Amino acid sequence: MSMLLSSEAQMVRDTALDFFRERSPITALRKLRDDNDPVGFSRPLWREMAELGWTGFLVSEDYGGSAFGIGGLAQVMEAAGRTLAATPLLSTALLGASLLSLAGSEDQKADILPALVAGEHLVALALEEGSRHAPTQIGLLAERDGSGYRLNGRKTFVLDGHVADTLIVAAKTAGGITLFLVPADAVGLTRTRLTMVDSRNAANLTLQHVQVGADAVLGPLDGGGAILDSVLDRARAGLAAEMLGSAHEAFERTVQYLKDRKQFGVAIGSFQALKHRAAQMFCEVEISRSAILAAVSALDTKGNDAAALASLAKAKANETLFLCGNEGVQMHGGIGMTDEHEIGFFMKRARVAQATFGDTIFCRDRYAQLMGY
Amino acid sequence: MNDPGVRPRPIRLISGASVFCETFIENVRVPAGNLVGQLNKGWTIAKRLLEHERKGIGGIGARQSAKFERPIEAVAKHYAGTVDGRIADPVLRDHVAAFSMDSHAFQLTRRRAAEEAEAGTPPGPLSAMFKYQATELNKRRYEMLLEVEGFQGLGWEGDGFTEDELRLTREWLRSKANTIEGGTSEVQLNIIAKRVLNLPD
């Protein structure tokens, strides 16, 4: 396991940083919000991202990807986090690509992955049923019906759920959890878009007697729990990378403000009360970066400690973005409370990202369990 | 030391140890051959010695993984008991995990800095945080051990406590010096603010 970036990963990083700064600054997110954009992200931007190869980082060459790995995708997600870019990176390029690559049959992969890589097919994981991340508490029922299955139940907080072309639904079956591929136009499926505080995409789903064939089962029957386990670890590490980008940006903007803003004739950054807090933010950002680099490296090399490191990375990212978002608003003072200023966007994104795929309490519990205590 | 003009007065510390003295030197004659280094160059030598002090303290965080120390999770299991292999008290377990994870993430940061150094990258801003982080974590570690051991971790001497427990009390008190000696935590934060963040004076 190495915590240094390869020259290829460094190139991806540089390209992605330039790309998001130029093509998707925070003004883009503001516009999506203010226009009440029905899609919630820019489809042309997503196609450009696909052309850069980012949608195929977790897909093998057989299906049009490059299998570059989670380490590369984490660099893209970190860069996206810098500008709070709203994209389906997490739902589709990470979760969708991982679930299909790891668990899909040849037919399922051939059906969806090439279009996913091309940026023409969106996938969303329908997992949560309550207001906190609980990947093992699945009540949505899948019952045998002839040669196929009948699905009944509700899902909540499905990322990009209202625009996805395929939903991957975690359902309760006779002997465990099973994953099902459900097309967006399935009869009996209702999707309701949620408006979240971070202006990013999420939806509630209702499945009423949704009929699917036996070929809709993704991975082994009753074996969805293990697939979710490993895919969610990837999601935690990837989202942690996005959050690191946001935390780093909020921190840098705040330090710049401390240098620019004068009070009583001096820069407020000369006050020790603020210096110490800025220095602490620096430490937290760098420590989180180490945890994330270790996690993605372990995931790519299938290290034994990958799962624990993914929870460590997410927990540190949760704490660090919480800190930098809150301190950002406080240190900007009154202007930080205005919608016109961008610093508030970081704090709003922080809370949703923190709750997604494991808040700090969840990550600590999982880490402790994996470490044997 | 046995010259009648030398009067050492041991200073008793909060841990009970007396590793420092106030030493009074009155009209003590020494032969010219006893001069260490050169006349009027003593501060240069003293500064060099202080550098060793700071470096030694900065290494504290690395000590946590030393083999002779039981990991805090094992200590917590011993004192709080277990349910299905977990530390029985869920709140204590959460505290232990929070500490262990911060410690883990800091060790990874040390390793990243080492890998960067090996790859030939000039020492970056990471090293500026090591003394601060390592000593604050070490203090937290002892506070965590006290929390885990309860009354048993608070003995001063005598019966009713194991040797390890009595040593913990003294080491906990000793650890408070970590963030004072060799540049306080506040000084370390000033250094980061100035050298890394370029915040104005």
C-alpha cells in the first residue's frame, strides 16, 4: 500500500481540478438550485466527464472502461468536491459501476455497463428505508411470483433516484437480502424527488407490486448483503474524497478571508484566537487526506484492512468537513450568513454528505467491530 | 556536586517524581580545565541540546504502537467486560473507537510524510503538525485509559492496585508536560499559522 499518487493519478487530479473549476464552479450549483432544474445536474457536463474516461474507472475494458481503480476516481471526486459540483459520480460511476461489475451476470453487464461508461445510462442504489444509514435493515419485500419476483415497499434518500435509468433495489428475500435491477419505467414504481438542503439529488421510491423477471436478480439470491458491504466501503471512501475536496476548499477560502478582512485596522488573521483555529483546520484536513489515501489504496489492492480504513476515512471526512464548514461560516462573520456568499454552501453540503452511507457514529461502530472490539 | 557551595533543591512534580532540581551555586571555584567548550559559547551548546529534547518529544506518538504497551481496546475489554466480543459499555466503546481512529489516522499521516520523504519530496508542511498532534494524542490516550480503568486507574501508592495501575496514574500526570515542554501546543499552532498558512503577525 502506497499513499503517494502515481503519475497517472496525478494527471487525473490535475485535469479534474481544472475541469471543475472551469466547467462547474459553485455558480453552476446555485443555478441548478435557483432554476429548480428538473434533472439536478448538467447532462452535457456528465457526457464530457464520460469522454474524459471518469465513468469507466471502475469498469473493465471488456465493457468500455479502463479499470483504473477507486484511487483514480477518488481524485476526480475530490476535485468535484472542491467546487461542490453536482454530478452522478457517486450514484453511477462509483456505486452503479461497482455493483454491476462485482455482481452482474454477463448479460446484465453487457446491457448496462457500456451505456453507463458512455454517460448515457444512470444507475441509482435504492437502499435506505429510514432516516439514518442502516444497510442491514431492509423491509422492502421481494416475493416469488411465477418465474420472477414481486416487489413491495418503500425506499428513501435514493441518490439521483428521480433521474436514474436503472434502480438497484435492495430487497428482503426468504433467506437474506437480494439486489434487483428495476428499470425506471417499471409498472408500480413511483419516484418522488426530495429537495435537500445541499441542493443535490435524492428521491423517495414506492414500489407497489412491481414485477421483475428472474434475470433481474443482481448477484446471488439472498447474497446481497455481502455485495453491499464491499460496495458501500468503496462509496464511503469515494464520498470521503469528495468531502475532503469540499473541506479543503472551505478551509482555503476561510484562510484567505482571514488575510483580506480588516477590523480595527488590521487583518483578522493576525488575531491568535483565529490563527489557532485555522491551524487546527489545517491539521484535520491533512490527517483526513492520509486516511483517504490509505483507504483507496487498500481498496484497490484488496488489502485486509480496506473495510476498516474506509470507515476511518469516512469518519475523518465527516468530522473535518463539519469543522471546516462551520468554522468557515463563523470566521466569515455576517457575510457568511448570506445566501449571496458561497461559504454557506459548504456547510449545507457537509450535513447531507455526513449522513450519507454512514455518519460518524456508524463509522466508529463499524470500525470497532472490524477491529474486534 | 559535593562542593559546599552547590545546593541542589529537588522539585517535586505533580506525578511525585523529582527529575528537576533548583540548584544554587554560590562562590564555587572550578579549575580552568573544567570549562566545557569555549568561554561565552555555552548557549550554542545548550540550544543544540534543546533540539534533542524537542525531537524526542515529537516521537511520542510513534510510541503508542510499541509492543510493550497493551492496546487501549484490550484494556477497555478487561475493565469494562465484553458482550459478544464487544466492549460491554457502548458509550465507552464509542469513545475508545474515536480515540483509536484519530490515533490511526495520525499514524497514517506520519507514514505519508515518510513515504514523501523517501520519494525525495522536500519536507512539506506536514512535519509542522507532528509535535502538536503527537503530544495532544498522547495526553488523550492517558485520559482515555483513566476513563477506562475508573477508580482502579486513580491509585497513588500501596495496596489495592496493580503495578500497571499505579504506573498509569504517574504516567498520566507526566503526560501533561508533553504539550508544554519543547514548545507548547499554543506555540506549535502559532508556527503552523505563520509558516504554513502565512497568516500575518
